[in-house]
Amino acid sequence: MKFPPGLTLVALGVLGFLLLFLAVPVGNVFYTAFSNADGSFTMGHFGSFFQQPLLKESFFNSLYVSVMSVVFSSLIAIPLAYLTVRFRFRGALIIQTLGVLPLIMPPFVGAVALQLLFGTSGTVNLLLQDWFDVSIPIMDGLNGVIFVESLHYFPFILLNLTVAMRNIDGAMEEAALNLGSRGWRLFRRIIFPLALPGYVAGASLVFVKVFDDLGTPLVLGITNMLAPQAYLRITQVGIDDPLGYVISVLMIVFSILALWLSASVLRNKDYSTLQKGGSSIQQRKLGRWESVLAYAWIALVLLLVLSPHIGVLLLSFATVWSYAPLPDGYTLSHYAEVFSNSNDMMVNTLLYCGLAAGIDVILGTAIAYLILRTRLPARRWLDWLASAALAVPGIVLAIGYLRTFRGVELPGTDTVLTSTWIVIMLAYSVRRLPYALRACMAALQQINVSLEEAAASVGARRHRIIRRVVVPLMAGGMLAGFVTSFITAAVELSATIMLVSRDSDAPMSYGIYLFMQSASGRGPGAALGVLAIVVVAIGTYASHLIVERASRRTRSLQAIEQE
């Protein structure tokens, strides 16, 4: 079968990018972990890993923190999802807001605020000691990491589980009610099992995100976990230290294993409804005492979820905040310092994230078109390879770049690639490509092929059809993908902290981390964090507007076609 040369070149270009900046660096990490200095195969590095008490402890600590974060995220998300779907009451919009609010703050920024609020000398414990002479070790050691990660990532479970519960056929619930099933038994035996796909999807994402997180443990001073150990081994021992690569391999393997287990749990089980278009679960009013309990739970969760944002905002204005429930005074000097000394970080963030998001949209559009509109052989491999970036932790990709591209100079210069900001931008692009790809795929799937066929029937060539028909109709999805890639890259720390070679190339996320390393820098760091939150919040809101407008335009086109 003959394929258009233009599309073949595009496919080869996309494949070349993915191989060069994803597959080869990750493959190099695996090769180094399993090879001796002379290149021969060995498993000795893994034996050395498990013989070192600190590294073995770090391995089990990472598993423990990830599992417990899933547990506590579930304890927050499951009741909220059930309340939203099952009952009719005022304040449902607040719960929907909760589903997005924690995600607009980087977890490592919230960690500092939560330390000031819930730490040993934080607001809550100072008040408890003053009133009741007791304290709660919420932020001590690994507990602090679990607390921060649970508050930040529970929306993944909440959003997925809410959608799954709303898709349950109401006839299933009615049949159970007719047979006498009520309350907890109804939820445990009928509703939750039918919503299990949504829960498992969210829980697996929480596990992977927590297992891979570097910023939160470092900010809290916890180094006996895998991600901090990988960072310390490479930065302190050296890029040739094999144990750093062993840790990287373990992080990738367990990320893939978590995603595979989530799929295996649901395999060979049917969660579909019997009737298409059936009504969803019927909402009912809460009784008086039920309302009291529901609102009490919502208020508690809302207070916990808002606490990092409140803490960072207070810290950004605080003159001194130490061993006191609230700051001693307030000032605008931290913001003045940020705007006078950190302008380069803001410009760098806009530059790196803008370029990375632009590359992601171009690659995502190309991959989506090749998969959905052509019959090129093995085109699905492009989708699988691009999506594999989800399972690669940022620190592992950064280590792969440092190993693969060391000594590689930019064409026509004497500058090494790994000493420039370009490598940071490339890491952002590869890490965020799956988000843009999913948005572009969804946008193209909503475009009826008949529109392209109509253009072809009047003599338009393929490149003209893509430029004049496909791309304009995909614009909403492409913009949503751009914004999603941009705002998530803006708070990326794991890859950034490894790849920044000089302060002049640092983006905002790296600047926040540097500021937070000293007590005197926490005020400016919090101010920079507030600005990062505002950028992400505006981007998130803009993304929702773009998607909504694109959906309305798609529905209008579909209505016109039907007429």
C-alpha cells in the first residue's frame, strides 16, 4: 500500500523526537543500571542497593507513603463523591470546586504552609497545647508527607469516582432497594462495586504521583525515600553512580506496575449497565441529622483543603511567623523583592512552558491525525510511546538526559546541551505530551470525516484540508491541550531541580524551592508561590472556558449536519 510521502515524513519526525528525547534517555537509565563499567551485564547493582540499609529503608518508605496516601485520599474523596451524587443539598458546587482547588497549588509549596499550620510549633498544635496541653504529630516525619500528598492528590479519586457514580444505571439501585438493601449495605454491595473503574483509575494516579514526587519530601526535610535518594546520589556522588540508576529503574517499574495492577483488577469483569440511556442514581433529600453530618464533613474537608492556600497567602505577607499561631506583622516587601529580583524566573517560566506546550500541541495534533485519519502501519505505537511518558518520573527523565546528552554540543556552538535551558524545555515537553495528546485526540474524534470529504470533493488537497478545515475545528481542543501542558509544566520541580545548571536559567518552581530552603527566604518564596498559583488558576479557568466553547461549537456543527 502506498502512503503519502508528507504523512510518512511527519510520522518519522514524531517517532524520531519520541525516540531521541524519551525512549533513548530512559533506555540509557536501564542500560546503566544493568551494566558494569566495561558494559557487561550485571545484577550486582541491585544487590548492592538492597544491602544498604538506608536505600532499603527508602524503598519501603516510598511504598508505605504511596499506599497510605491512597488510603487517606480515599477517606476524603469517597464520602464527598457519594454525597455529591446520591444526595440533593445546597453546597454541591462547593464540593465541585474542591475537586480542582488543591490541584492549582504545587504540593511542595503547600508543604511549607502546612508545616506552619500543623507542625510541632504550628498554629494548630500551639493552640491545642495552650488549651488542652496536647499536640498532634501530623507533620512529623513520613506522616507529614502523607498528609500533604493526600490533601493535594485526593481530587484524582474524587473526580474519577464522581463521574463513575453518575454513570451507574438507576435501575440497578432500584432493584437493590426493592430487595431490601439500604444504607451502607447498598453502597458496599451495589454502588461502589459498579463505580470501581473510576475509583481504581483515580487511586492508581495518586499512587504513581506520590511515589514519584521529589519536591514535597525535600521541602519537608525527608530524604529517606526513593526520589530524594535518586536526587542525592546523582548530585552528590556523581552522574556515574550506578545506584542512582537502580533507584530510577525501581521508580519506573513500580509506576508501570501500579498502572498494570489497576487494569488487572478490572479485567474480565463487566461494569456496564443493561439499558442504554437509563436514568442515573436518583438523588434524595438529606434528613435533618444527615444534613448536619454531611455539612460537618464538608466543612472539615474544606478547611483542610483551604489550609495550604491560606497558609501560603499569610506567609507571603508575614514579617515574622515563628512559634506563634499567626504572623507577628504583615508587609508587602516580599512581593516587592520577588518583582525586583525574580523577573527572570517569571520570564523563563513563560518561555520554557510556552515553547514546551507549543511543541506538545504540534506533536499531539500530528499523532492524533496519523492515528485517526490514516492507515499507516504501527501508527498506534506513536500513541503508546507518547503516553508512556506518564510512567516516567521527572527525576528519572532528567537523569536520563544528563547521562545521554553529556558532552553533546549544540550544532554550530561550543555549548553543551545539558548546560542550557533548552534541555529543561525539552523535559517539560516530553513530560506533558500525554495531556496535550489526549486533548487533541478528543478534539479530532468529534470532527465528522464528512467535512473533510466534502473539502476533498471540491478539489482541496490534504495539506489544505488540514490547514483550512481540521485545524480550525480542532482549535478548541488544541488550546485546551496547550493550557493544560503549560500550567502543569509551570509547577514541575522534579526534572527542573536536576537540569538547572545556573540560576539565570531557573524558572519559578526552582526559585520557590531555593527560597524555601532558608527561614529568611520563605516570605519571598511564598510570594512567588502565590504568583504561581494565580498563573495556574487563570490557566485552569481559561482551559475550562475554551473546552466549553469548543463543545458548544461542536454541538452546533452536529445540529447543522443533522438538518
